[in-house]
Amino acid sequence: MSGASFQRGYNALKEVIDAPIAAFFSSCVHCGMCAEACLFFTETRDPKYTPIHKLEPLRKVWKQEYTFWGKLGRAVGLSRPLTDQDLADWESLVYDSCTLCGRCSMVCPVGNDITYMIRNMREGMAAAGHAPKGLIGATRRAVTIGSPMGVKLPALQAQIRHTEKDFGVKVPVDVEGAEYLCLLSSMEIMNFPEYIGSLARIFRQANVTWTLSSEAFEATNSGIQIGVSDIAAELVQRIVDAAEALKVKAVISPECGHAYMAIRWDGPNLVGKPFNFKVQHILEVLDELRSQGRLKMKDKEAQKLTYHDPCQISRRGGVIDQPRNLLNMVADNFVEMPETGKMNWCCGAGGGVSSNERADDLRLKAFARKKAQLDAINVDAVVSACSNCRIHLEEGLEEYHMELPLLSLTETIAEHLAEE
Amino acid sequence: MTETEFLLWVRGPAFSIATFIMCAGLVIRFLEIFLLGRKADLAEARGSAAAGGFRTLFRRSVPDAGSFERSGFTIVSGYIFHIGLFIVIFLFVPHILVFEAVSGLSWPGLPSNIIDATNVVTMIALLAVLVHRIKDPVMRLLSEFNDYLVWFVTFLPLLTGYLAFHRIGLSGAMLIALHILSVEILMILFPFTKLSHAFTLWMARWYNGAIAGYKGVQS
Amino acid sequence: MSKDKTLGETLRERGISRRSFLKFCATTASMMALPPAMIPVIASTLDKLRRPSVIWLSFQECTGCTESITRSNSATIEDLIFDTISLDYHHTLQAASGSAAEHAREEAMQENHGNYILVVDGSIPGENNGYSTIAGISNKDMLLEVAAGAAAIVAVGSCAAFGGIPKADPNPTGAVSVSDLVKDKPIVNVPGCPPIPAVITGVLVQFLTFGLPELDHLGRPAAFYGKSIHDRCYRRPFYDKGLFADSFDDEGAKKGWCLFKLGCKGPTTYNACATTKWNDGTSFPIEAGHPCLGCSEPDFWDAGSFYKALSIPTEAIGKTAVYAGAAGLIAGAALGASLRARKQSAVKDHERVTIDDLDQES
């Protein structure tokens, strides 16, 4: 293999440009509205964080390869071709200051899906060797060990044993013919193992058959975050193989934003064919159970709660109403954040940013946006459905000296189940 | 060349050339984009891509409340000059006659003095937009020659139109000829600059709405 | 032939009162937008005027300009002034004919060499001198010969001033204007098809009184041609309000609305029609319901249809747009195909990226 090189990166950029991207670059009128939608800009006021600006190298490639005048301009020396230094200069813009949250794509007046373009630009950045070290490390662990945090099967098995003991539940593994194959994020396994117990309790009450897979328990996909579809496909294939081997009806993506995007929306496109099983987010399944009357609650949360929309689940994933239905079932005092639902603000840590130590300071600065939202509504606790959001909201709150518990929606529901 | 000959050339061959370049250029631009194609989405759809695309075509013109608060100037000034351009171009009777001559379609116009006032407001909005582009740090970083050129060729027809309507500075024939010429320059540059956004934004909005609509998100 | 009596003496002989004479001078002054203080100047100058010699050459013309001057109704004063100008040569108005007429011309030229006024109407074939001749002399030769000894030249009518109808496409005679041929004499263009009678005489009076008038960039006296029809038109408020007649005799036309849509060339035409009007101030084309043709402007016959509004392109734009679209489809398809091919070749050149590739810096 030839290793990372500018030539491979440039070629990758050429590959990803399609009609949508060409339409987007043609239509951008440099109005700057995307900047005001991006928390990295709003909390630093540094113009270089303007979303469309992060795409300059990709735009150059589009112009010089796929437009008549652009190609002519380069041929006669009127415009400078892209260089490796350009990609190096843009690395921190593309990886440190973008979580692929998608707000810019919602506000652009000419309709540009800037997020889509950043995702695609990362293909070229990574192939040219300009991805952040931290993210490369997480990806290496995901490929070789099976988890970006390095969680191996024994560790999971230990957590399963704890869960079964603590909650008096059975956690099925490798059960063929179960309705659902459940995936887990490393973050949940290591930091929030109560999630596994919650699944067990809820499914027991609702009479749902489910299973984990010892071959493919990891839901997160570093390949998506670093922007290498080849690696992302390899990771998805593991899940597909397990789902097909266990003959499940559907795969459930856990409380993790990018995992949902990776398996639900990118998955079939990465492996090149449709799945012969459904993919659902846990919130979708829970909401289905709720609407079928299969969830019996004993009481509700009394404290004043709000919901933080994980970007990849709500805005980019389409699971917006379900958490609200569930919260209205389980909470008495649920208030929305100002700017909520598909326009909620990112926690600042998705899209690979949390794996990138270089981006720590910037990430914590950007958290001020979420803080401002919380300051406006004065709640007792924040509920979310992504463990990465949870961890980094906690970190941000600590940084800003705020006391506010972060709750998982699945765990909260499990807490209030009417169990015998 | 006499003034009459100049006016005649501007109304004649120059207009034909500008029309040809603009129409051919826009079609080429569209195909240049469209033929790059888009991979089919193999994930199971939650909503309708087409419905999403169609909805976003229009919905994107209405900014959300948060954007309005943060980018208020850009939105308001942008709306003023776009609506102003629309009124001045499409609702002034001498212009409607041009559209009628080209397409056979006609519609009622507004009183000319209202058009004149609208023109002034539009020019002021455009000047404000230019000042903002020069002073705002984000726009300064983003802006390049193309942005200023496009501003100028958009402003020029408004200015020459104002001078022609008010008969300022030159003879009647020259004022009208320069105004038509400034429009022809705009037409020629249309497919090759950002001005093409007037047409390509419908593609961009469509793709954006389709991608989101497929997932069941209203973008 | 110059006469010994002054203009003033002649007028008094004919019984024109001082009061009437001064009234004429006042009218003339106001027509030229001159202040009242100029009236006595005009009066005293005209009074002392010795009858200048005027030679009127008619070339490729329709005689409309002569008809215009002689059609003045209350033009008693003008008539008289004309009578008292020594009109030594004029095809239509002179009594003599044949070689006697030509002889009269030559005599006048000799006697008043350097001082006579040359008035020209009609255009001149610029190259082929056989198209229009008088007594065997080509128009061009006669013009140059007579111009040589003239004090100044007045080109009356659009034909003499700009070439007029003979010059209109395809211009079979190669017609040109006076100023195309004569380069070394002051020329005053008095265009119009025909010019307004009072304008013709007004220019002559102005010239006789004050010398060469202030001319615009087309050689027209600014006093009469300084404002456009549009800027003096009584229907202008309708233009400003956007009320236009859509066709002849429709409701708008009957209400006297602006005739822009019917092709009025008022905005690009400079003349006194809207103020001085025709037939002693009776009316002018727009007032009669017909759009201005722009007849005092160069090449007005070829300036796009009389009935096509000024804003409308003269060529078939709709068709051009369709052809352009078709051409764009072909070129765009070819270009798009080549771009697609380039993208496919990039996809083909794709080397699978592994985790090891990422670790190596380029």
C-alpha cells in the first residue's frame, strides 16, 4: 500500500464531488449566515470558523476540476492549484471546529448542506494524512480491537455480570432469532453501564426478545468521524454480519449520536447494498412500545427537566418527536430549551472532536452556547440520548461551575417502570 | 457611431448576443452540476425525499427565529434588495414590454413613481450590503473579487435606470442605451459568476431538502 | 441681389406697425427662451438689417420643408421677413427657371461672395454623382461650389441635417448629409421631418440677430432642440404614473394616456414640438394620439419600428433564447459527460484506505 499522500487525498476529493456539492458551491453567495449558526464561531467570534470557509480546499478542487472556467483558469495560471500545505492548514478547521452538527445546513439561505460537504472533505484530508492524531488512534483501536476506547469482550462480559446481579435481569448474548440485536457504545459500557440494565428491564416488561453479539457489540463508527468510508464500511460490515448470522428483525442503535447516523443512514451506502433488517434508534423502539401500551410506568420524574437533542439523532437523524413523547410520559415538568428540536445547539463534542485532545480548549469554549441555553430555562436536570453528549455536557458544566445532573432518557424510563 | 446607432446596436445585436450567452450559459451551468449525479440512497427511507426537496424550495426563504436574531441585518437588507429588484425589474411597464416581446406573457405594472421610489430604496439597501461586506469580519474573510464584481454589475442597472428615468446627465438616447448595456453586461456575467445562484439555489435547496426529507427531517 | 432698404424700412412701408413688429420680436425672444431684455436688441438688429442674400439649394428632398415654412397661417410677419430676405435662388418659390435661374444663382454668389447664407434641404448622393443633378451639375458639386462662398450654412430638414429618408436602409443613392460633405463652414442643422415652421424662421432670425447660435452635439440650435419631447410632453404625468395606452383608440388612448407602449420616441427625441407645436400651436403628433416618430434625430427611419416601444429589443429574442437553450443542452451534455468521466476515473483510481495509511504523514 502506498500510505497517505497528497495525491491520494486530492483524488479522494475529486471522488466525493457530486451534483449536490456542485450545486452548493455554485449557490454560495458569501452571506456569512452559516457563521452565526455554528457554535464554534458564536462563542469565539473568530471568522475562520465560518462553516463554508472550512471547505475552501474542496471548493478549489470543485472549481478547478469540475467547472469549465475553473479548469481554464488553472491551465492559464490565473488560479493556484491546491497544495498539501493547504490541506495541512485546514486540518484543525475541518476536525477541531466541526462536529458535523448540521445547524449550518439548516440556516443557509441558498440551501447548502455544508455538513454533507465537511463529511466528504474529510475523505480527502484523511487520505492525505491530515487527520488528527487522537482520532487516528481511536480509529486504529476501533479497527484492530473493535472499540475506539479499546474495550474488549472480557470487559463487556464483566459489565454484563454486574448488570445481571445489580438489576436481577438476564442479558442475552448471541441469541439467534431474537427480535432485536442491540449495539452498545464503548462510552456506555465503560461509563454508563446502567444503560444495559435499563434495556433489560424495559424489554422484560414489554416482552421484547433481544440479544447482544459477542462478535459485534460496538455501535460507534470512528470511520465516519475521521471521514474514511473504507474503514467505516469495514466497521459496519461487522454489524451486518452479526445481524444476519443471528437472523434478527432489527438492529437497535444505542444512546450514541454518530453511531445512529453510521448504521441507520450511512450503513447500507457504505457496504453497497440495502440491509435485510431494520435499523432503529432505541428511542424509536421505546416510543413504539409506548404507543402500543407496552410500557407500564409507576410514577413520573418530578424535577424540572429539559432535553438536549443529540445532533445526529434529532436534526441529522430524524428522531425528534419520539424523545418528547417519551418525556411527556415519564416527566411532569418537561420544558424545551430555547431553540430546540431540529434547531437545538450541539454539545460541541461530536464528530470526532471529543477524541481530539488538540480541540479540548476550543470545545470547552464552544460549550458556552449550551450553557446560555441552560441559563435561560433554569432546570433541575438535563436529559439526553447520547452518552458522548452526556460526558461532555458534564465536563462543560463542571468547567463553568454549574451543578446539573445529566440523565439518560432510557435509564430514566427504566427507573420509573412499574416492575413486579 | 451616432447615438441612434449605439442605441440601436444595444437594442439589437447586443441584446441577442447577451441573451444567447446567458441562456446557453445557464443551461450549460445546470448540466455541469446535474450530470455529476448523485448516488442513490440505499438506506430505508423514513420520509419522502421529493416532498422534502419540494418543501425546502420555499421553506428556506423563511429564516428561523434564531437566525433572524443573529443575522438580522443580512436577512433584512437581503430581502429588501431582492424584493426591490423584483419589483423594479418585473413591475415597471417599459420592462414588462420587454418580457412580453420575448415570451408573449404580460402582466400589469405598478405606477412608475412607485417603481422609482423602490429603486432608490433598493440602491440604498445594496450600498448598505456593500458596507457590511467590507466591514463585517466574517464577510471580509469570505469575500473575493467575484463578490464585488457581482455587486457592481447588479448596482449599475439600478443606477443607470434611475438616471434614465430622471433624465440626468446625458441625452435621452444615451441614457437608455447605457441602461440597456448595463443590463446586457449583467446578463453576460450571469452564468459565470455567483449571480447564477438565482437558478442554482433551487437545486441546492432541493438536494438539501431531499437529503433531510429522506430521513424524515423538515429542513 | 442685396437691396438698399433695411428690413425696418420695408416693414414700415408695408404698413406693419411698430407694435406688431415688437410683438413679433417678443414672440421670437420667448421661443428662444431669451429674457425680455433681449427684445429691444432683437428689434433694433432686425430693424437695421440689410436684406441678406439667401441661396436655397434643394437636393434629394420631398419639398416638405418648403411646404412647412409656407404653411404658416398667421405667419404674416414671417412671410414678410421671408420676402425681405433676398431669396435669390429657390426651386419652388422662384419665378425664373432653366438657365435664367442658374444665372441668378451665380450672380448672387459673385456679388455677395463670403456673405450669403446657404440654406440646404434634401440629402446629397455622396459618391455616385449621377443620381441627382440640377442643370447637369451633380448635387455634390453644386453644394461644394456654393458652400465655398457662403458665410454659413443652414441644413433644413432631417435629410439635409442627417441624410433623412433617402439615407434609410438600403440607401440606394448613397445619400449623405450636408455636414458629411462640407467641413470648413459653420453648419446649423435644423432637423425635423419637416421642421416646425416657427423653428426654421426662428433659427434664421436668431442667426441674423446674434450670429451663429449655440449648437448641441448634433449641430442643432440648443434654443429649439435643447429639450426632449418627453421632458416637455403634456402626457408626461401619465408616464410617471404608469398609465399607458395599449392600442390606438383604446380606453387609455381616449383618456390621453402616455403613448410609450405604442412606440413613442419622445424620450430620445429633441425638438420643440411639445411646446411650440404645429399649425400655430394647434397640436402635435402625440396630442393627436400618435406616438412621436423621433423625426429630428439621425437615422430615425432605421431606429427600430415606429410602433415598437423604446425598451423592446429589435431582434427576435424569444427565438434566440430557444436556440441558445438548445446549444447549451448540446454543449452542456458534452461538458457534463466529460466531467462525469473525470469523476469516474477518480473513483477508479481509488486505493482502499486502511488504518496504516492514516498513520503515515505524506
